Amino acid sequence: MVVDMQEKATRIDAAARRVLDVEMRGLAQLASELPNDFTPFIEAVLASSGRLIISGIGKSAHIGSKISATLASTGTPSLFVHATEASHGDLGMIVPGDICIVISNSGQTRELQDLVGYCKRFAIPIAGISSNPDSVLMRASTYQLLIPKAEEACSIGMAPTTSTTITLALGDAIAVALMEQRGFTADHFKDFHPGGKLGMQLATVGDLMHGADDLPLVDQGTPMQDVLLVMTSRGLGTALVMEGERLSGIITDGDLRRHMDGLLSKTAADIASGTPLTVSPDGFAAEALSIMNARKINVLAVVDGDQRPVGILHMHDLLRAGVS
């Protein structure tokens, strides 16, 4: 029984590795045989004022939907239109000025006929993704994004596996080429991903900090009795000690505990930790969290280039926002 189970596990592992090997070869073939129309197509999209419409049916539809989502989130306005639904009214979603990517591995899918005919009628450029250069789709395409006829990874050689992986990879190549040509940055990415894990990892300190109105500011000579009142009223467990307009030190709850003996007879300058850790409002919140974790602190002063406080960032602010 143990031997049988081991043999079964070996066969399963072998199947997985075989699939991955076949698909990797397909991707390598795509990289070495990048479609001749790839660059002209990218240039056409960059020059277009419309959207990039993606369409397909079956597995191609699933792949097309993901490609469209990737494009939209990386700076290229995009919309997915299912080929079947297009024949029942959704063709109205496609307008002159758009460019349409139509996906069909065979290039002969009958359900695409209405969509292709509509695009030809209204002079909407078509970029066909297919492995068949002589297909109806490719003959009708303005841009032929020919993918290699790679071996499917399934055991019967018929289920869309390698072909869909190649198509998805080509879609990623299109999206990345476009975002690089558009100068798409992490700040743009954050604008399109304000929620969820990605958005939070791209949030800046300035997005999450307490602003100038909430700053617990005290002068160096402020009596500790008054410092305690400021710390309590602001609710941040800290006070920023100022020398003129510049930050000179910081007082935390830990500093209070370390100086309990005769605390109320002292001033802010007597208690404050000198050369406090600070961050810029333009820095990433995730980096600020890393500093807090490394130094085992809960708060950071946020300063401008002249060491003037513009905000304060607390560990709780980062945790509430989901930064980790």
C-alpha cells in the first residue's frame, strides 16, 4: 500500500512537471517568435484616443477578461466584451476610435463573425491573436499578433493549456509595453488601486499621518506638567519638542517611565530623546512600518526638508489601514 501511494505521488509530480515544461517551452517559443506586428500595434494603441476592447469566447474569453483588467489597471483604458453577448446588443459598447483585440487560437470561431463584421463596417482596427495565420480572423485583422503553434500540455493534446498560457503572457507583454511607453509609475498604480493590499503597500506616509492640526508640539523649556497635558489632549502618547521651528527631540510614554523620579520638576528638554527618528511625508507607509518594527517604536515624526514637523505617524494608523 505504501509503495502504491509513493508510485501515485511520483506519477502526479511527473505530470505536473511535464505540464510546466511544455508550457515553458511554449513561452520561450513566443519570446523568440514575437509577432511582427507587435510594435506597430503598440504604437497604434498609444496614438489612439479610444479604448482597447478585448473579446473572445470560451477559454479565450476568460483570458481576454484578465488581459483587459490588467490593461485597465496599468494605464490603458480597456473593456472586455464577450463575443456572444456582442451579437446580442453589446456591439454598441464598441465605438469608432477604439481598437479591438480578438482572441481565437484557431481563428475560425464562428461566434466571432458578427464582431469582426461590425469592426470592419465601422473601420475599427482589429488585432487578432491566433496561431493560424491563414484563418478568417487573421485575414480580417489590421494587426496580426500571431502566436506559435505550441504543443498543448494536456495529456490528450486538445484542452487549451499551453495556448491559453501563451495568450495570457502576450497580453501581459502588451500591457507592460504600453505602461512603460506611457511612463506609468507606482503613483499612477496607487491611483487605480486605492483599496486592498496593493493600495496599502503603495500608500505614502502623507496619506496616513496625522496632520499639522494634530501635532503635540512643545518648546524645550515647557514644564513637564504642561507636556503631559499636551500628550494627553492629542491622544498620540507622544510630544514633539521644538527648538524654534525645528524638531529637536521627542517624548514618548517610554521616556516618561524612564524619568518618573522627579518628573514634574523637569522640562521637555530634560526628558526628550535627542535626534529623533523621522520620515518624509513622501515616503512609503510600508517603509515607515519597517522602521518602527526594527527600532521597536510606535510613532514617527514626519518632517519636511528643513526638519520642521508636518505630521506624526502612529503604528495604529498603519495597522488600521492594513499596511503590513
